Amino acid sequence: MEDTILEIKGLKTHFLTDSGQIPAVNGVDLHLKKGEILGIVGESGCGKSVTSLSIMQLVQHPGKIVGGEILFNGEDLVHAKEKRMRQIRGNKIGMIFQEPMTSLNPVFTIGNQLIEAILIHNKISKREARMRAIEMLNLVGLPRANELVDEYPHQLSGGMRQRVMIAMAMVCEPEILIADEPTTALDVTIQAQILELMKKLNKETNTSIIMITHDLGVVAEMCDRIAVMYSGKVVEEGDTKSLFKNPQHPYTKGLIESVPDVRTKKDRLFSIPGSVPIPGSIKKGCHFAERCPYAFDTCREVAPSLLDVGNGQRARCHLHETEAKATLLQGASH
Ligand code: SF4
């Protein structure tokens, strides 16, 4: 796929603990095209953040990538040396974290932190770097950027700090921006502004974005394509419109049904029963079987594979192995 900028094949990231190996990510296959916004969704504990940290080689001990490939423009990042990763992080692939206050250093000014990021990756003078920092703060819509550059993170509101984080991630014009729950800690109006800003940057700079979230509203608004993760694997993938209109995996269907709809009156909101299994606790079969309303005997014995289900969608579910059973799901999704 020549317009593919990132391809993840069979990625496995495990945590090697005293009580055994915990497979947080256990065979993830994903791809990202140039200029595309890909949403990765799923409940907490599905492996979304560990996947993104693996791309950056930022998984902390005792976590370790134990298998698979992460191809960035054809270069395998799994085996890249730390020196090479330092050239890639921030410069080629930027990352925005959930809570900006934990990512910004409270004892340095905004300007210092931005200028440092610029100088690490560019051979320009300090003065030029400062100008670039101010330019970037303006680009992310921060008011009075000339003064703000000399202020400290605690002097800014949460929304402003998140804009600074986006400015830091975008300052070296990365080819990929990974945003891990970038708006979770913000109120809804600021959230809408930040999402709008990311969309604008994507259009203007053609930066590919991976948006990690548990919020289906955010992916519907932002993303071209969606990968749904469950228990360390991608269980469904497809373009946003098709996936929302016609989910092909019972988990995706459950997630969509769990979103409250203001147009319909319900006594009780829908929720998927049970919770995400502890990684490694299920030894065979489909990991969603305990929570799945369609589960049958095979599901508890044999792990399903990711299958092409038409319309550009792929789903990891035995229902799609026979047409009759797939109809069950189709019928129930309308
Ligand atoms: Fe449900 Fe079986 Fe499909 Fe798993 S494989 S999602 S248990 S129907």
C-alpha cells in the first residue's frame, strides 16, 4: 500500500511480571495512510495506549515488545536503536498525552519547553526558535502568544495547556501525530475547540493522526477510519460511516448501543454486561464470549480470526464464517 505511512503487523507487547507474562497487546494489525485520521477505540484495558506507546518505543519496564513489526515508511521501529528513536520521536512522530500538566515541566516557561523541542531537531538560532515557538502558539489559537511564551504552565488553564501540548507535538511538523485521549480532562466546549484545531492542522499540514479514545462521539466527529480494540487485539476495522451504520462485531455493536441518544426515551441506558478480561486470563476461544449475546459453542473453544466482511470492513468474529449466522448480527443491528 504505497500511501501507507505506518503499518503494524502482529504486534505483541507483554508485561513480564513475577506472576507471569501479561499480554497487554497480543497481535495487533493496523495501518495508517498519509493524511488520514484513524481512531482507536475500546474500553480501558483494551491495549489502546500500550499500542501507541509501543509505536514510540516508550513502553516502560517490565513492558516489552515481544513480537511483530511496526513499519514507519517501511522502517521497522521495533528494532530501531534508541539513537534513531530520538530522531523519530517529536520530529517524525509527535504525541499528545491525556493530562497536559503531567507532560509539561512546571519549572520551565512554555517558551523554554517549545524552544528546546525545536532546537533538538533543527539547526537554527535560539532567536529563530523563539519566533517559531510564538508562531506555533498563534497557530494553535492561543491569545497573546508573545507574552504567553514567557509564562509557566500553572499560569494557563487546562484548555490552554492542552493547546501548548499540541503546539509542542506539531512544532517539528511530524508526519504522524498520536493523540492519546487528548480531550478527556477538558470540558465539552474546550474539547470541541481542541478537536476542531486538530482537524484543521490535519487539513493544513496533511499530518496523519491516530486518535486514541473511549469516546465514540469523538471518533464519529474526527476520524476517517476506526479500529476497535478488545483484549489486546483489533476486533473490528472499517471506515467511520460504515462502521457506525453497520457494525460487524458484537462488541462494536454494544459500544454504539451504549451511547445515550437524546432523541429516544429509555428507562434504562444500555451497557455491555461484565467487564474487559484481565490480560492473559482467557486461555482459549473468543475473549468477548463471556459478554457476547451471540456466543455459541465454537466461540468458547476457538479464537476467531480477523475476516474481510465486505464494505471495506474486517471483523474478528465466528458469526462471519457462515452467512446464516452473520445475518443474525445484521438483522439485530437495525
Ligand atoms: Fe460473540 Fe462468538 Fe463473535 Fe466472539 S466469536 S464476538 S463470542 S459471536
